[in-house]
Amino acid sequence: MSWIAKFILKILGWKVINNLPDDKKYVLIAAPHTSNWDFPLGLTVKFSQKVKLNYLGKGALFKKPFGWFFRALGGIPVYRKQKLNMVDQMVKEFNQRDQMILAMSPEGTRSYLEYWKSGFYHIAYKAGVPIAMATLDFGTKIVRLGNTFMPTGNIQEDMKIIRAFYENVKGKKPQNQGPIQIKSES
């Protein structure tokens, strides 16, 4: 499967720079998330790099008839209408597993937002795992994986590291890209 995925990326003109850690547990944030094309391209990168990861997806994806498919790809459903504490649920998952790479989109949507959701940060901090960053830059057709850091609890300072990584990155639909900030920063 890996060589097929690498071949597809090559045909499409994409280059992958993989600096992901060897750690067995971390949160991998992928941004910007501006298009439905981010998911299939992300899956192609996942297979090309042989990265076993889980991801959060909206609950509707996990219903019949295709729910089995998204679970088989490592999906964990998110049911937004239920009053569940996703941060605590994911921290519990990290604590119960020997290995878990949780891929998340900090925007949580393909639409324009003024602020990123901070759940990724709180999950990593509470679980005591690093944050790794990934981007699909449609401007350069380069996928960058890596630049890992341990969250300190000082979210304003840690966001400077994140902002530097994503600076000048263009999503498939740049008009859907909001600023790289979270609400507690303002």
C-alpha cells in the first residue's frame, strides 16, 4: 500500500518531508483544513509514510453503511450534540493505550473561523504527550510532518511555536483559512 500511495503523491506533484518522532504517543495537528480534499490527501500521506494514527471525525461519518470503513482507517467519532467532555475522553484513551497518535484539525471545520479550537492542546497537555505538527501546503505542494514540542501549559507561548510552523502555508481554499490563534490568546 505504501508504494501505491507514494506513487499517487508523485503523480500529483506532492513532496513529503517527514520529521515525525518515534514516540508511541502524541497529538498530531494538521492545518489548515479548508477543503474536503484534505482528508483523502492526508490518508494518502498516512499510507505513504506508514504512520498508524487515529483521527477524530464527525459522528455522521461513522453511521451505516460506511461507518466500518472510517473506523478501519483509525477514526474515532465525535458526536457534537452530546454533552461529552472530549478532552477527558481522549486523555483516558491515551492513558489506556500503549500507542496512540491522534491526528486532529485544530479548526475542527473546513469553514473560516476567527479562532482555532484549543482541545488539541488540552488533550496533549493533560495526557503528558507531545504535539507534532503537519501541513498540506497547496501553495508549494509540500507536506511537512514534524516539528514536535511538549506543551508547557503556557498556551500563549506555545502558540508562537505553532504559528511559526504554519506561517505562509496555503490551504486548498485559502479564503477558508482563519488566523492561527485560540480564543484564550485574545
